[in-house]
Amino acid sequence: MNRRADKLGSTVIHIFSEIRRAYRLIRGVLSAGLKMQWLAKPAVTNVVFRQIYFTGVESVPWVVMVAVGVGVLSVYNIVDFARSIQDMSLIGQLISDLLVTELAPLIVTILLLSRSGVAVVTELGTMHVRGEDLTLSSMGISKEEYLLWPRLMAFTVCGLILTFIFVFVSIWLGGLLVSMNEEINFIDFLIEVRRGTTMEEIVMLLVKGTLYPMLSAIMLLNMGCKVGREPNLIPVYATQGVLGSLILVLMSDALIALIVELL
């Protein structure tokens, strides 16, 4: 009994310690980034641009390819379902509820984690192992401003933009390809999508498209900073960072759904 109590107590203390560590990390990074002083520092802006290019621009082809596949499958099945029950007005509502507000933010976040998640943890971990963070501190350079903020900003901004690209491509190309099979007229399809999309769902897309990549980036940065000086821990924390980000995003999605249902 005492052994179980000790184990439970250790687990609780570890969880609160991780939450406190993540909070301090978030506070430090946001404090460094929102002051906007980094805009006057070419070294930092160069890192920001490189992170945006790596995280966002290079991910566009993958997002487009996945969006086409998901869009065609989703639109075809939704249109087929609406025709089977002879209620075409459901097309816009189903696409808005499923494809726009649910699938798009989740799939884009998963793609970002697949492409950049391991890289973020590996880069930060390697810098810690080599002592580059200590070198930056000795030169008076803020680690939060130079290393962490560019990656958090790139994930958040690029995640939102890629989410909108995913929605646009999946709806337009998916609807166009399905209409070529004479399942539905393309113009009628767009009209139904417009009717089924509300301002609340657009706001929800904005919230999820920003929140999910940001939470993922925070988890990855936290794991990258935990590596310490042991290089063998880099793949361990990289895996934990990606899996932890996925779990955090899914928990956030469930929490948002619960809040919306209660409201």
C-alpha cells in the first residue's frame, strides 16, 4: 500500500512539475516574442524566415496532395449520402461540420508534426548537447528569442495558413473532381457549401487552426529543452514530443467539443 502511495505521489508531483515547466517556458517565449524587439535584430528575423520556409512553404505540396485525396473522398461520400436520403441541403452542413471544422485542423497539425516535429526537438536537443545555448547566454543572446520564438511563431502562423489552404483545396478540387463524375453540378455544390457554412464555424476553424499547431510547438519546444547534455536522449524526447503533441491536440479537440456542447 505504501509503495503504491509513493508511486502515485511521485506521478502527481512529476505531472505538476511538467506543467510548471511548460508554463514557465510559454511565459518566457511569449514575453520575448510579443515585445517585438526581435524585429530589429536581423539574426533573429533570419531564423524566423528560415523556420517559416521550412515549416510552411515546404509543407504546401504535402498539404495539397493530402487535401485533394481527403477532399475527393469526403465530398463523394457526403454527396452520395445526401442523395441517398434525398436531402441535398445536408451537403454544406456536413462539409462544414466534418471537413472544415474537424478534419482540416487535425490533419494539418499531424502533417506538421510528421514533417517538422522530430526536426524541432532534434535541433534544440543537439544545440543543448553541444552547449550552444550556453554560448548564446554568454553572448547576451536570449535563447527564448533566438531559438524558441521563431519555431513557435512558424508553427502557429504556418499551421493557420496551411489549414485554410487545406480547406480551399479540399472543397474546390474535391467538389470539381466529384462533379466530373456527374454526382452533382459544381456550382450547385458550391452554393450548398456556402449555405451550410456559418460565421461560428469559421471562427472555430480560426481557433483550431491556430491553437493546435501552437500547442504542438509548445510540447516540442519543451521536450527539446529537456534533452540536456546527453545525446542518446534526443530520439527519446523527439518521439515523446510528437506523441505528446498528438495526445494534447486530441484532448484539446475533445475539450472544445465539450465546451461547445455545453454552450
